[in-house]
Amino acid sequence: MYREKTIKELKEDLKEGKITADDLYGKSLRLAHYFQDDYNSFVTILDDTKVKERETLIGGIPYALKDNFSTTGILTTGSSNILKDYVPVYDATVYKKLKRAGATLVGKTVLDELAMGGTGTTGATGIVKNPWDKERMIGGSSAGSAAAVALGIVPFSIGSDTGDSVRKPAAFGGLVGFKPTYGRISRYGMFAFASSLDHVAMFTKTVEDAAIVTDILKGQDPLDMTTLKDDGKKYSELVTEEPKGKKLFYIKEICDKELYKDSKEVTEVLTKFHELLDKCRQEGFTIEEVSIDKDLLNAIYPTYMCISCAEATSNNANLTGIQFGPRGEGDSIEEIIFDARTKGFSELIKRRFVLGSFILQKENQDKLFLNAQRVRRLLVEKITELFKEYDGMILPASGGIAPKFTDSSEKLSDRYLLLENHLAIGNFGGFPSITIPYGMVEDMPIGLNITGRIKEDDEVLKLAYQVEKLTGYKGIYSKVGDIDV
Ligand code: GLN
């Protein structure tokens, strides 16, 4: 069955002539349309992509792209009203590379507006539902990209991750979500949210598939000065090898069961986490508990908000309705811009821009923006120091299963915040970081995260590949729907 297959398996089917790339595209399109009303993965479904049978790792494989990547001639909204009719005139490097490799673009996916948010509910292009339970969120901001893979519409999809936007929905959707090292993949043509934290990231069903997609996407790009020189490694060939070290740590203050005794859900997540750690230990991993100053950890969220809102305010200053998007009304340029931005952005975005402007005000800059940068550095230094002794950090990607639409955000009390926000460490330091599914709680998938040393993407993939073998949840997807393709 198409839906359950990985990139690697589909590629083998193609090679053996069991199926054609046209067939794969046809199946994917049927699924995309079939599930659209119920789950809303897509802003745009592309019914006439040119299919190419290329002999690359992903030639002929269908995929979905988050709607904040620029695609020439294809509507690209960022799920925001301010870009609701925007059709780009250039290609994002990621899109160009995937096209060149012969992957088939099936659609552009729904996000939280301009990639800000984590629920999949704030975009102007509608709410995305969780394929494992329609009453629940899939998480965001790369919501549609996550849902499309969890439904088996495509075997992989591309998202962006500024704080956790791929690695968190991956956990809620039973997927692998990988964010390589900062600069490993070009961000040219991906709408900037917070440039010092933004990463291209991907959803797949297996760690091996994540290595395959990264092989296609990685490399230096003259159009993105933050890209790294290519390391010349083929992750897809290395990923099955033993990692060079298997010594991991988890942070006591984040996953101490004692702290969460009053929550059944968090307790179950943590019990399963510690059970898996024991299994890993039996298979030769060394996993130790380390302690980090709680004040420093509690600063993750405010630090993330200060930096990301400040950068977002500046990056999105070009959304005026003048160059792109619906033109505002008014008698002066100020009035026109004011009107366009008033109508174009939702409350959440406006709130963040107000925060960002406040943080960047001259009199507040040192106290807020620069202080946040200092705290960011302290955190990154602490983790980097631990990475001298340890090969990676392992933690639950979230303290719970995907929230219900009706859950109030107050559920996230102070204690839960640490479990919910630590993924931003990966963005602060640009560390390669991957989420993989490791169990089910109340019939919903849960995910764990492994973060490793900067530029050692291959080692993180190898570690995740070894742990994936022990979880018993490799390659899962939601079997929902009565459709046979
Ligand atoms: N949920 C985080 C936020 O709201 C992360 C978003 C992201 O990674 N794009 O900003």
C-alpha cells in the first residue's frame, strides 16, 4: 500500500518497475483531495506537476512543501491574509533542489500564520486537524506538512523550524522530524521569521528517509550567506552505521517524574521515556542525568520570545501591501500601509510585532534584546560544554500528547512549560535535532528528541537510527480513512 511506504521503499518499487512516478503522483493526488475537507493539509493542491523519472534518491517521489517557501508561479501565502494572492517570481533553493532531483510537488501546506505559533490553528487558510484524532491539533507551525505525512499522502514533506515547528508536530503526529545544523540547508526563498533561529526541516516516516532528504537539500548556497560549506558526507549511506559514541544525557529539571505526579498524561509520557532509556542502556548506550540551573532553563521561553519577536518584527517590515499582497486603502502611504497591515495580520501576529517593536526600542534594547542574547549564549555554552562529554541530549519532545482544540492553554502551567519549550535550545545553538516516535499514550503517538553537536548531523542521525530500532514504532502513520490507493 502506497500510504504506508517510505521514500526508500517507494524508490525500490520504482527501480524494479513495480510502479511509475506518474502512478505515485496519481495516488498522492487522490489522497490529498480525499483528506482535504477533513484535515486541511493544503493551501494549494497541484494537479498538474510535471512528473520526472530521475535516478536520484528521491526522483519520482511525491512530497509537500510548506506554504512559506517561494515557488515560481505557484500561490505562496504563508497562510496570511497579507499574502493571500501572492505568486512568487523566484524559487526557494530547497524547491529548486527538489525539482532538480525529480521529486514531485503535490501541494503547498497550511501553516500557522507566517510560521509563528504552534497549534496549526492560527493561519488564515484554516485549521489543520490531527490525523490520529480529529478532535486534536497536529501542532505547528508546519501543521499541514505534518498532517500530509501522517496521513500517508506523501512520504515526506518540508517545513521550517524556528523554535520547534517541525520537531513538535512530528511528536504529535507520530513522525520523524529533523532539523539539521544551522546553515546546513539554504533558507533562500523561505520567508524569514527570525533569521538567527530559522531552519529548514523535514518530516518523514523513518530516520533513514530523513537522511535521504537531507542529502538532497544540504550544501552551500551563494544566495544564503549563512550556509555551511558542504561536509561531503552521504548521510543516507552513513545513517545505518554505529555512531562514534553512544553517551547521552537528559536534563533532570526537565524530565523528573516527581515534578509531574499530579498529571497522569505527563507521568505516562515520562514513564515510557525512562523505559526506553533503559532499553537503550541494555543495547550499549550510556545515558546519564545532568542538572542545569532551573533559572537558566526557565529563561528559555522568554528568551525565545524576545529574540524571535524582535527579529520577526524587522523581517516582516516588508509586508506593507505595496510590493505584494492586497493593497490597503488610504490617502497617504502611511494610511495605505496601516490599513493593509491592520487587515492582513491576525491578532497573534500583531501581538508579536508589538512585542518585537517594544523590545527593539532604543531604551529597551539592552535590557530586553541584548539580555536575551546573553542568556541565549549562556544556554548554548552550557549545552556545548556538556557535548564535550556527551554525544547527544535525549528528552521527550513534549510533555504530553497532541492537545484537544478545546483544551485551554492554561493547561500549560509553569511546570509543563519546560517540557514544552526546551526544543528551542536546538535553534539557539543551531544544533542538529531530531524527533522520533517512541510510543502511544491514549492511542496518540508521543515523540522523543535527540539533539547533538553542531555540524555532526550524521552522528545525530546515526544515534536516532539506533534508538528508532528500539522503540517498536518505526514507520507509523495514521490509517484513518476508507480509501485504497
Ligand atoms: N511555536 C513557536 C512559536 O510560536 C515556534 C514556531 C516555529 O518554530 N516556527 O514561535
